[in-house]
Amino acid sequence: MTTTATSVDESDTGAATGLVLVTRVLGFAVGTQLSAAALTSWTPSGSEVPAESAFVISFLVAATVAALSLFIVRTMKESHH
């Protein structure tokens, strides 16, 4: 939050921090649902536990999204300076 608050004009601080919070909450909500859907879909028939590959694939997808997000943020940050 501190970086967000200091990166914008003082008059825009409220809007910027609000946008960050909304984005974060939406990310948690969507990420949780996608993870649950992936684990559920890769649960073998008759089992109550997802296959190990479901956890591996879910982690790899989450890591890829995180890496792409970091790349986008770094690229945008560099282009504005």
C-alpha cells in the first residue's frame, strides 16, 4: 500500500489504494474458486482426495500467473519513468 500511496498525487491516494484493495480481493476470490474447481475436477472418481498432479498443476498455474503479474508491473513501472 505504501508504494501505491506514494506513487500518485496526494489527491488520488484514496482512489489508488481503493483500486488496489478491490483488485486484491477479486484476485483472492477468483484464485480460490479456480483452485477449488481444478482440485475438484482432478479428484479421481470414488476418491475424496485430489490426485497429486492436481496440486502440482494448480501450483504451476498460480506461479505462472504470479510471474506474469510481476513482469507486467515491472514493465509498466519502467515505462513510466
